[in-house]
Amino acid sequence: MLFPAPMGALTQLWLGTSPETVDFNGKWAIPWAREGKFLGPNNVDEMGPKLWEWVEEQRKEVL
């Protein structure tokens, strides 16, 4: 998927200039000018082994 170049800076401009982002301290911003959710460390701990297993399976097909 390709998007026009101006879309690349949209989120940063929104964060830096929009009054609605004044209280965004510690929150996540995602493209395009939206608030994202942090999945939390518990989810990361669960997904780590699954990701490792998937990468190992993909590697076997290549090597």
C-alpha cells in the first residue's frame, strides 16, 4: 500500500498542533492522526514465544 507523501507527517503534525492532543502524555498515536492502544506487557509476554516459533518455521523454509 502506498500513500501520498503528505500522509507521512500527518500524525506528527496532528500531535504537535491539535488542541485535542494536549493531554496525550504517555499515550500512543497511530497513523493517521488517531489514538492507539498499548497492548501491555502481559500481551507481549504471551506473544513473544508465538512470534519466535513462527519465525523459526519461516526460517526452515528458506534455509
